[in-house]
Amino acid sequence: MREHVGVQDTGDEGDAGDESHWKEVLEPERYEVLRLKATEPPFSGALLDVHDPGLFRCAGCSSPLFRSDDKFDSGSGWPSFTRAASDGVIVEREDTTHGMRRTEIICAGCGGHLGHVFPDGPRPTGLRYCVNSLSLTFEPEGGMKR
Ligand SMILES: [Zn+2]
């Protein structure tokens, strides 16, 4: 039995209170990814080629999750980072769906699904945080939100 910050496992249509709130405030595509753990098609994301200095925030709760300094081009088709913006902003948990053993990454602030982290990233961390563009918003350094 896994229990986590209001995230429901697939197939569990229980308590709709919290989740219906998200359906109202998020755009449909963002809702699908953040709350239903959908994955956007590779190379489709708006933030894939963003390399300007700035901060990537959670599209659900605006928590600062990643920095552009840690973003790299992994060739995977999804925005990729070597580490989180700071300790504690991202929760990891084991994901054994789709016949694979992966590590899901979740926003600690709102429980939104972000993507997965893999141990095949570049130095210095050796980690690759593979994140859906739809889970994030980009805030350019010293500027307005796009
Ligand atoms: Zn969040």
C-alpha cells in the first residue's frame, strides 16, 4: 500500500474533492500530466529548447523546481535536468507501471506528477530528471513569466 500526498494510483476513482479542484484550475493538457500522470509526446513540449537563464516552476503550485543552469539536452525529447532547484522540492517514489521499474518524480508542494528520474545523466550528479513541459512554467531571470 503506497500512500502519498493526495496522489491516487491509476484505477482508483475514490475521493474526488481535491482532484476536481485541479480540473478547474489547470488547463486540460496540464491536468492530464500533473494529476493523471500522462506523458506528453516527445519533442512536443514548449520548454524543451528553452535555455535562457531562469527558473522552472511547478505548473500546479508555482513551487520552484528546476534551474536553467541544471538543464541539458538529453536528446530524449523532454526537458532534462541534472538536479532539483533545492532539497525537498521534489519527492521520488518507485513506479512499476508499464512493466518497468522507474523512479517517478512528484512536486512536493502539490503532489503533481512531473516525470521520472534516471541514473544515466551527465556529471556532476549522474542523474537525469526527465520532465514534462506541461508540468512546468518558465520564469526568465529578472523578467516576467512567459
Ligand atoms: Zn506543485
